[in-house]
Amino acid sequence: MSKRTHTREDQRQRTEFFDEGKRLDANPETRQLAGCWLCGLRIDYTQAPGTTTDSHTLDHYYPVDDYPELQNDPDNFRHCHFDCNSSRGKGDAERGLGELMPAWWS
Ligand SMILES: [Zn+2]
């Protein structure tokens, strides 16, 4: 069972983190900091978080299921595509890029 909580405070932090990303993305000099930490591409901040594949989600560097005490630690927050976050699952942050396609894919 997931140890994740869904409190008002969680929601506030999420919104704040999204707004921060949006601000960084609006400035070409800081845009890189607002990109997806998994694939490095730009996130679509014009869409509401979690509504499209390239919209924003808050990802946790250390998965909440393993580190519930870090769920509300801003140092653990990463800007992430909805799609990248979903396909990451948990526990494989160490995996390098370029290994995402299974062998049967082509
Ligand atoms: Zn991504």
C-alpha cells in the first residue's frame, strides 16, 4: 500500500513547485532548470499539471514508498513530464537514458 499522503499541504507544495517551474521556463536563461529531469526536454507549462503526456508533474527523486519522510522535502522534488513520471514507476532512477525501449519494440 502506498504511504503517500494527499493533504492540503501536499497540494499547496505541488502548486508552488509547478509555479516555480513555470517561472523558470518563462526565462530562456533558467529554462533548463525547469525541464524534465528524466528526459531533459521542455515541459508544457501551459497545460494543467498531469493532464497531458508532456504536462508537468512533481516527481520525487527518492520514491515516496521507500522514503515517506521525504515526501514533503523540496530538495527531493523534481520537475517531470507526466509521461516520463508514469513510465518511470519507482526505484529505477539510476537507470540510464536510452534503455527505455524493451527489446521487442521496433
Ligand atoms: Zn520527460
